[in-house]
Amino acid sequence: MMNRRRQHDGDDDGYEHRNRKRRRVSENQEIEDRLESLILRVGERSTSSVESNLEGLVSVLEADLGTFRLKILRILSECAVKMPEKCTIYTTLVGLLNAKNYKFGGEFVDHMVKTFKESLKLCRWDAARYSLRFLADLVNCHVISATSLLQLLDTMIDVSNEDTVPQVRRDWYVFAVLSTLPWVGRDLYEKKESSLESLLLRIEVYLNKRSKKHHNALRVWSVDAPHPQEEYLDCLWAQIRKLRQDNWAEKHIPRPYLAFDSILCEALQHNLPQIVPPAHHESYEYPMPSVVYRMFDYTDCPDGPNLPGAHSIERFLIEEHLHHIIEMHHLERKDCAAQLLDFPYKSKIPLEYCIVEVIFAELFHMPTPRYIDIVYGSILIELCKLHPATLPQVLAQATEILFMRIDSMNTSCFDRFVNWFSYHLSNFKFTWSWEEWDSCLLLDTEHPRPKFIQEVLQKCLRLSYHQRITEMMPETYAKLLPVPSQPNYKYASEEAGSLTGTQVAHQLVVAIRQKCSPEEVINILKELPNSGENSDQEMSDSSFNPLKIDVFVQTLLNLGSKSFSHSFAAVSKFHLVFKALAESEEAQICILHNVFELWQNHQQMMVVIIDKLLKIQIVDCSAVATWIFSKEMTGEFTKMYLWEILHLTIKKMNKHVIKLSNELNDAKEKFAKADSSSSDSEDEAAPKRKKPVTVVDKPTEEMVERMEEKLEAANVDQKRLFLIVFQRFIMILSEHLVRSDTDGRDPDTDWYRWTVGRLQQVFLMHHEQVQKYSGTLETLLFTSDLDSHILEVFHQFVALRA
């Protein structure tokens, strides 16, 4: 009895022990969560100052260092990378902890160095730059010695002397060092002036010899008046030189560590270890160069604080901070707008002008913006709602500036401007003071200004209806208004009686309305004679017959003309007939020609129908490209919708190639894993094996080979598509230049500028895929005997990744 009771008592103790352990774990978790919350929120608005917040937090962390050291290290190093706008607050915190606990300071420096090295190795360029900035700012807090930081910066500048590496690699390392100097320049200047000067001299030597062939491809405007379109490294170098002239004194970065100077200066410093940047590998992708976007200067901002000059370091710091806010909050437009307007130094700058300039800088960023166009449009709308007294006026001023400078605007940016402005108008009742732009009505319709209004109205039509558009415009703009979006069905027109296919077209209408099958449609179409070029050849049911295509496509799409859904349903139902008719590329081009003939007054309908035909593989990408450059499309050649069709076609092909490539890589990985796990299982005992690789999981060698063949075929199709597009561009541009030379006319017409702009747009918008074929393009198409104007576009593109 006693034994049983003792055993029972023992069970109670065990239960208590487990409970205590569980309580301890949950208590630890609570403390960890509280510490994380305190660290993340330090420096945010509260009744007490940043300095007193930091003092309180240091006391809390110091007490918990013994138990939660690793957790604190991890949180602080994550904050350094993910919250760069609070860099100096966290460096001060680390400085104060280092002053109290030298060992922890050393551990943090090691942790930060590890983060920096990993970021470089994994090509996380922003994280690497923020880590470097943090390490540099630790010099101000007496955590790291100035000498060891200068050694690191020198090692990074050594990359600029590497041979046989892309210029974009060398550029990034120089940019990382330059963008760090505003934080630590003053301290280095006071302690190590000669070393700092020799570092700057090495940077200057590199900047003077680097190639800037890419510059023109990335400009928003082709002229530098009124604001120069500076290359990003040149601009930052000018800003750093101005900062050096001002003895490294800037007025933007908060420096809370100055309040603790008496404590920090007593602390022992750590030396950074030797850090060697990882060698270049062909798989590394570096950030592309860019051009600094300028829209306003101090004369544009009427009242209040002045806009910092283009070459003041404050302009760089403000813009970088605003860009980071957009990056952090772009998925939530309301939060993003609120955060932008809550900018910490808003009293010192004309904030609305800075925000609008930065948002347009992102929208017009070349070669492509970071996010889709609507992100920027929706943020601007929220900003107008939050600050209705000031922001709409600044935005109207910006729109006016853009319109007045549109003559020299890059074609890709022209498209984005059209898309943004039409979307913005649709959210503000399509209200605009059009009369102020009346002067554009005197210009040729191909000129960018009337062209812009025409394209905006076409886009507004997609977001509204025809009558609304005609009512919102002054009568003087009648010639720029879009025509009503009605189908042009020739078999119901006055001339229909004289057309060969009219009778069969009417039979087809009756049959389709009576819900006939695809086979019945094919039988009805058999009655049509073949009017095509191959009519003399021996005929079979499936031979390319233009009249069959004409009657079927126009009749079917006219019956489905009520809406997109009706059209899609019609195409899907008679997919079999389309496939039977679209056997060759000529037949597919004929289908596209008939879509255009029916819907030439409804651009959006053409875009969505051709997208549908591509999706269900009725027409090939190469057929769409050939059709776009055909003679019949000459009148449409400078219209935006045609290029929208070309880009969606190329994107479809690119997506297909990327999908096959990813599938193949996954299959190869699974195959390799299955092989290694099967060899491991032979060595190990059976019970140790975690999960058997099933037959379904493991791809066979034949499956991998088939996938490789599919990818190879897709790459061939993709290369052919790009060759067709670029070859047609070269042909039409060369023809134009020869004709102009023969006739003694200036070749630099509006049409020529649009076409060169579209060629450049194809290169830049699809640069990641086109890059693979740059060698083939240079060998076959962009040869040295080509006109220098056309060749220059290709060379600028190649220079982007050089």
C-alpha cells in the first residue's frame, strides 16, 4: 500500500515537473515576444524622447542578455536590414549595449558581418547595402574602428579594378560604398582624412573610365532641358562631392548617438575581420543601371520650405527614404499614402512635390517599373483623398509638365503616362481642363501631343462608354475622339449582295442560332469555293481557304459581339472549326486579318480576342508578330493597342519557356534526390528511412529527356519569334531611311521616332529573355553594315548587362 502511494506521489511530482517546464517555456516565449516588440517599436512616436526610449530599452536588454542573447542578436541584425530608415536608432542601441557589455558588442559585429557576407553571396543587393551602412554607422557609435571600416570599403572598391567581369558588378560595389558615405563621411573625415581622400580618388578614377552607353536607353526624356537626365552613379558622385565641399555636414540623418557621446566614447572598439567580396559567377544577377528622374526644382514649389538642390545629398536621402516606404507598403495603397504623408522630415521639405516626383520616378523607371502601373495610380488617388487641399494641385502641375515635355518622352514612358492619366481621370469623373491643351489641335495627328490625347480617350473608353467620352470633351476635339465601338460586319452591309460568301454567311447565322455542332459548321463551309492562292492545287477539306476563314470568323464573332463573354463562348464552342481552318501560318494570319476587319473600331475587343486565340492555341505567336508588321496594318502601326498585342504575345511565349524551364529543373532535382536517397538506403538500415520515394514522385530518365526536348522546342520558337520581330523592325526602318535619302527628306519624322521607340521598348520590356539571344541577333541581324541609328538601339540594350 505504501509502495503504491509512493509511486502515485512520484507521478504527481512528474506531472508538476512537466507543468513547470511548460510554464517556463510559455513564460520565455512571452518575454521573447515582449523584447521583440520593444526593439521593433523603439524610436516610434511616443510621449518620451528617442534618447529616453533607448536608455530604457538598454536596461531591459542588458538584464535579459544572459538568457535571450541569440534572440536579441537575431532581432537587431534583422532590424538593420529590414528597417533601414531607423538605422541610426539601432546603431545607437548597439553602441550603448557595447559600452556596457563588450563581449555582446563583438558577437553582434560578427553576426552583422555574417549577414553582410550571406547577402553578397545570395545576391540580395539591398540587404547587403543596408548591412554595410549599418556597419559604417557603428563607427559613429564607437563600436567599430574607423581603420577597419576603411579597409572594408577599400576592399569593395578593389572590385572596380576586376577584369572580365560585367560593369554592373563593379558599378554596384562603387554605388554601395558611395551610398554609405553620408552616414560615416564626417567621422572618417575627422579621423582618417587622407585615407578617405585616397578612397574617393579611386572612385573618381573608376567613374571617369566606365562606359555609359546604356544611358540613352534609360532616359525618360531625350533632352536635358530643363532638368538633366543624369546617370545614377554620376548623380550620386556629384552629391557626394558637394557633401565633401560642405565638410561632410548634412541636415537629414537623425543621429541620436550624439546625445550619448560621453558614454560611447569610453567604449572599446572592435575591428572588422578581413571581408573578401565573393568572386563573380555567371549565375549572379546585379542591379541594372538607372537614370535619376527629375521633374521639379525649387522654382516649381511656390511657398514653404525649399526643395533641396539636385546635387545636395539631402535630395538623395529623401528620395531613397520615400522609395523605401513605397517598397514596404505598396500592397496596401491606403497605408502607403498615409506613411508617405507622415514622412518624418515633412516640415523641412515641400513634401507633396517630393512624393509626386518619386512616384513618377517609379512609374517611369526604365527598363520596367518595380510594380504594375495601377499600384502608382491607386497610391496617387489615396494621396489626393488624404490631402485634397494641396496634392491634386501638385499632381495637376506635374501632369502639365509631362504633357508639355511629351515631345521628347521615351515611348515606353508615353504608354505608362497614357495608362496612368486615363485611370486617374476615370476616378475623378473624367474632369480635366482640356481647353488649356487646345494648341495641340494644330499639330499633325502623329505628333506626340494629339497622339497622347487620342490614346487617353481610347483608354477612357475602356473604363467608360462612348457617349460619356464625347460629352466630356470640348467640340474642338472632335477629330481626336474614338469612333463608336461597333462591329463592321460586311455580310450585312449594303454591298453584301455582291460578295461571294454572303449566302453561306446567312446559312451559318441560322445554323449557329439553332445551336448547331462544329461538324455541321464545317459541312456548311464546304459549299464555299477556294479563292486563295492555292486554288489551282489539288484541294482537300483542310487546305487553306481564305473565303472559308472570312465567312466563318466574321460571322461567328459578329454573333458574339454583344460582350467579351459572348465572344469567348463562341470561340470556345467552335474551337474545332478554328483548329481545322488554322492549319498553316498563312491561315492564322488570315484569321487575324478577319478579326481586325470586323473589330477595327474596337481596340479592346481585338486585344482580348487575340489573347484568347493565343491561349487556346488557335494562332501561334509568330503568326501574330508577322500580322502586326504586315502591309494591311500600316495605318495602325503607331497605335498603342497594336503594341499591347505584340507585348502580350511575347509575354505568353516567355511565360511558356520559363514554365518549362522550371518544370525541368524541378524534375532534375527530384531525379537527383531520388538517386541519392536510394543509394543512401542501401547503406542505412531500413527502419531509419524517413519517407520512401514513390514512383509518382520520382521522374524517370525518359520523362526528363522528354521535358528537355519540349524546352528545346520552346526555345527554338521563342528565338524565331524574336528574330521575326527584330527582322521586320530592321526592314521597315531601313526602307524608311533609304526612301528618305533618295527623296532628299529628313528621315527624323514622327513615324520614325515612334518606330525606333517601339524597337527599343521590345528590347527593354523583355530584356531578360532577349539577352539569351543577343549573340544570335548580333550575328544574324544587328551586323556592322546596318544603319548606325538602328544599331545604336541594340548596343544600348547589350550595355545594360555588360
